[in-house]
Amino acid sequence: MSAIFGILRWDDRRCVGQDLARLDAGSSCWGRQESGAWQSERAGLGCRLRADTPEGLHERQPVALANGDISISAARLDNREELMDALKVPLAERASLSDGALLGRCYEHWAEGCAERLIGDWAFAVYSPGAHRLLLARDPIGQCPIHYHAGPRWFAFASDKKALLALDASLATVDELFVAQLLLSWPVYHGDRTAFAPIRRLPPAHLLTVQSGLASARQYALQEDFHEVPYKSIEECSEAFLPVFDEAVRCRLRSSGRVAATLSGGLDSSSVAVTAARHLAAQGRALLAYTSVPIFDTSSSVSSDRFGDEQSLAELAARAAPGIQHLPLRSEAISVLEAIDRSVCIHASPLHASANAYWMTDIHAAAAAEGAAVVLTGQLGNATISWKGMPRSLPGKTFREYITAKKGWLKRAGYGIMPQSVLGPLLALRLRLGKPWRGNTALNDRLASRLDIVRASVGDALHPMWAPWHHPLEARLGMLRLGRSILGDLFAEDGAAHGLSIRDPTADIRVVRFCLGVPDHLFFDRETGLDRLLIRTAMLGRLPDAVRMNRLRGRQAADLCARLRREATAVEAHLRAIHLSPALRHYLDLSAIQQAWRLVQSVDSPRSYRDAVCILTRGLSASRFIARSLEPEGFGALPCLDGERRR
């Protein structure tokens, strides 16, 4: 994926050239083929190009538009033919027309309205020199990041936060509430905030206009704009769904190198992999499929509804499609803590899923070393293609049977029908009295109290305490976090560090719209209790039944506790660093982290695994982020991993 950056100045115009050089240096991981820049006395735009599609070899940016505007973009447009037909692009030009040039023509024709016509992963900027006006825009799901700082003397933007830090090191001021919410697994940190208070993020599905020193953002795609599909059975739905899903996978195979995929034992990645393999086989190409497998026994670490070793089911899925080269990775040579530190450097942020950093790093490094330009994933599938359905959408008798079979059924039933005007104060009282984060997070309780976490959480529809009581469509939208999600940013940043484009067919806007239109009750079989019926039905004949009908869920990094025990010396060193640093203890509850570590050392169990994920590794990720924010080298100390093979 390419990177874009730029600056507008209202003060010393002589600095524009130096500003662009700093932004370019901070974006160095994002592209090696070619850089491009344009500047005037008051503004400058630049890019780091990475040709990850055949048409990308023809990319030349920035693009001068007919009206004198300058556009710059990081884009893979998946509806190229549709757009070129609408713009009447001559057939002779189409094969060599880059996505950036095509996006520029779309803006010339439709202005800001082009954002709602573009399908794919994209972000763009258009500068109007006469008006000294800048427009920034992102795709609806948010696969291409844009970060910015709006100051009194200048406005700057960049795909990578580290580019803005390279421009002005004083921007590395930690946002305390962001870090606290991340440690609490509270997704409200999605939105326009980042781990640095002066650096904002343009959320997905948003436009940002900058003029006369003022920046204003608006959402151009409404999450309510979804319509129920006209199908009455899951069989009809799956028949209509398959062409949409096939196209979402097919258009993401456009690559200048080999194509790889993550392949777990679950439904999302296996559906993506077997579908991609079918398309590639028709072109005489193979798919590299990587599965993370444990090196230690996981039987004691997972609950009865989970499995920890995904290799056998992944192998079954790989054998079900032609041309899949299955490559299990044990990630024996990569340290959990080293991978966490690298991820903090790559993202310039602590990570919610820091426990997965080691195997994700290994897969991406392995794919890059094998010449892959693209890695496919099914990360958004839980809210789209494999949505499980919510039992409360079932008919009354079936719903009663379901909740009475579950622990706490009376509470579920009561909360499920209680008006939010009553439920809100009730849950607020529960939070204030119980402070449920105690013992479940590495967050320092004094900081939580000073930030008044309880007051901030009450009324926030994205807070986890509300999740079980949502309407089914609200629950899906909450999981997708349309117009807010940071997931695409994280994959783009990790891909850039490894020289890859990470693409998710389950996040295709056409797939999202279709799946949100399927009535919730069709996902859940009222007779058998089988969930995720859309993808199970659609994959009949593509996935073996052992995978397609499996009711257990895979557990990522299931041998995490044993891996951490293997590097106990490094863990203890991190804990000593927290003990010795007042700055780290300001954020972190050292006693909670130590207690989690003692449990991890003593036993393998679902509880020790949970504490390793939610308290220990997430707390260590936050500690490394805070420590790096205080260091002179900061987030530029570790090199990019592009092409590096570490196993």
C-alpha cells in the first residue's frame, strides 16, 4: 500500500520543502519504488509509492487535474471497469490507467461525490491552490489510514503517524484516556483520536475540509443506509450471497506479486482461502496459505467450546481447493515480547491484541520472503459473512428455551427487554459500586478514577457492558464500528512494515451491505441451535463438512502462557522497568500485572490465558509505548521488516 502526506502553512512559507522532506522520511516504510512531490509557497503534497497491482507500475503522483487542483492518493479501486465506463475512458487507455490517475478523473467529474462511487481500499487528498483549500477522504470501511495535526500555524496529514512525529517531535504527547480505554478493552477509542493527543485520525467514511486555518469533518456514508434482502430462506440468501463474495475475493487478487492468505481452522479465513484458490487456479497460480500452530500443548488453556491447535482443520480446508500451498508456522524463533515491542514501533501505539503480535509478524515476514505482495485475511467476517445471529431475534418460545439453558438467564431476559432509560442508570450504579475493571485490566485504578471512567462509559453505546442487550442490527453495527473502526489502519501499517498489501474480502462494502441486509433470525437455526448459517450454507461443496459444520471456535495464540514462561527473564525485566518508572506506574497497576504473571507461571488454564492476554501482554504493550514516547529515538528505533524472514 502506498502512503500520502502533505502540509498547508499559514506562517513561514519557506519551511514547506523541509516539511515535505521530514514527512517523506517518516513514511519511508510505505514505499520503495518511487516517491513523488508537489509544492508551492504555501503547501506541499507527497507520496511513497508501492506498486502492488499491475496497473500500479504505471502510477505517477501527484496528479495535476484539469482545473489546476492537485490530487494524491493511496488506492486500489475494485470497480475500475464501472468507473471507466461512466467516464467514457477509451479502451486503449484502460490497461495502463493507474488507480491514482483514475481516482483523479473521478474527482474531476463528480467532485466530493466521487467518494460514494469508489469501491475498494482508498484514501485521497485534493489541494486547490487558488483557494488554499485541502480535501481529505477515506473509504467507507477504512482500510487506508489518514492522520493529521491541525495547529495554529500549519496543518499536516500523513498515512503514518510516525511521519507527523518526524515533522514535529512535540506531537508525541500521550492521550491518557485513549490508553486507559484500550487497557479496558473499551472500543470507544475508535473514532478520531489516537494514542497521541495532538494527532487526530480521519475516521472511515469521512471527508475533511481544511481552509482558512479551520478543519471540518463530515461523514459521507450513513451506517443506516442498509436494506433488508428480499429472501425468505437461508438457502436463497446464500445463493444470492455467493456472487457478491466471489467478486469481493476476486478483485483483491489483482497483484504485482504472489498472493498469500492467513488460514485458520475457522470459517472466515478458510472461506476466503478456498475461494481465492479457485480463482487463482483458473489463472495457473497458487495460493500461499499460512497457519499459526502452537509449539506447546493447549488442551488445558482453552474452554470446552474452543480448540487451540488449528492445524488439522486448516489442512482439511487447504486440501479442499486446488493450488493451495499450505505452510504451518510454529514461530519458534520469535519472542512474544520482542514482537510486542516491534508492533508498538510499527503502529506508534499500544495494541489491544498485542498477544497476537508474534504469529502475525511471523506470517507477514514469511509471506514477504516468498515474494508475496498481497496477504488475504477474513478479519471482519465475525460481523459480516459469519455473523452468528442473536438468539433474541428468535421466536418467543425458542428464545425462552435458549436463555433458560444459559447461566444468568433471568438477568439476560430482564436486560433484554428493559428500556435503556432504566438500564442505563442501573448499569451505571453497577459500575460505580463494583468497578469491574479491577482484577481484569492493567489500568491503574487512580488514573481510572481521575479520568472518571464510569461517567465516560455511561451512555456510550460502544461500551462492552451494552453489547449483550443491543438490538441484533445494532450489535452487528457495533462490531463493525462503521465510520469509527481502527482495524484497517492497523493492517495497513503492519503491511507497510513488511512490504505487503493486506486485503480483507469480508470488509468489502458490497459484502457488508449484503450481510447487514440478511434478517438476523436466518443466521441461527431454531431447531439445532446452529449459528453462522449464511457462510455454512454458502460454502457447501467448497469446504469439507468437518470445517464447515464445526461448532467450536479457534483460540488464537493458545499456547501464549507457555511461550511467556519460556522468556521469563525478559518478562521479569519488563516488570522491573515498570517498578522503577513513576511514568509507567502512573498508567499501570503493577500489582495486577504481577498477579497475572504469577498465575501464568503456575498453571495453564482458560483464566491464566485470559489474564495473559487482557492484563499481562496488553499492559506490557502499553508500558513499551509509554517508554518509547519518552525516548529520544522514540518510534523510529526499529527498522521496517520488509522482506525480513524471522522463524
